[in-house]
Amino acid sequence: LNEVVDAAVAMIDNPDISDLDLLDIVPGPDFPTGGVILGRAGSKAALLLGRGSVIMRGRATIEEVRKDRPAIIVTEIPYQVNKSVMIERIADLVREKKLEGIADIRDESNREGIRVVIELKRDAAADVVLNQLYRHSQLQTSFGVNMLAL
């Protein structure tokens, strides 16, 4: 909300402000499930042209949950991704041996927010597993934008 107020103030101060200057003040949309927008080209096209494609990633960190046992902690998921379906899909990928290095996955979400813990095997490289998750699961998705006014 602060960004939108800042943009409104900038428009009052300079009525001829360009769309690109406004995009510097309001970098992109916020989504209710959080997530991170990769790159600015998709959101810029969506806001300037009304159509675009935005690549979104869930927010994930790597922590040690037990001694010598790293885990990937997901605290935000991309927009329109169902958390339980995403977890089920990751479990299927592990069973099919398309994702290596995952020992356990559990949902610790509560009223405070989303928390999905993906425990890794001792010998797994956390960064490699996280990139595999982005590539093969709904932890990274593409979101099409089509703004139409009648």
C-alpha cells in the first residue's frame, strides 16, 4: 500500500510522469499467497500492455533442522497453487525417482502462515535439490496476465 501511495504522490507532483517511472515506484503486483516474481519483463508488459506472463517462485530457505540434516523450508507459494496438491506432486516425484535427495516432506502450516518442511538426505546438495524443485514442481509457475476493461 505504501508503494501505491508513493506513486499517487509522484503523480500529483508530476502529472506527466511516465509509466516506466511509475513502475520504478510500484515494482509489481503483490499476491495473497506471497511468492517472488522472477524478472521484471513479464510484470512490466502486463502493466503497460495489459497482457503478459509472470514467472513466480515460492519463497524457500535452507536450514538445518537436525544435526547434519539440511531442510528446505517453504514459507510462500506461487499464486493459484494449491499447497496440498504441490506437496502431493513433490511426493510423487520422489517416488518416481525424478527428484533425488529428499528424505521427508511435511506440512507444518498453521494460522501463522505456510511452512512446508522438505528434509534432505545427509549427502544431498540443498541448492541442487531446490533447483530441481523449482524445475519439476509447482514451486515455480508461470502466471498469465490478461487485464481487460469493458
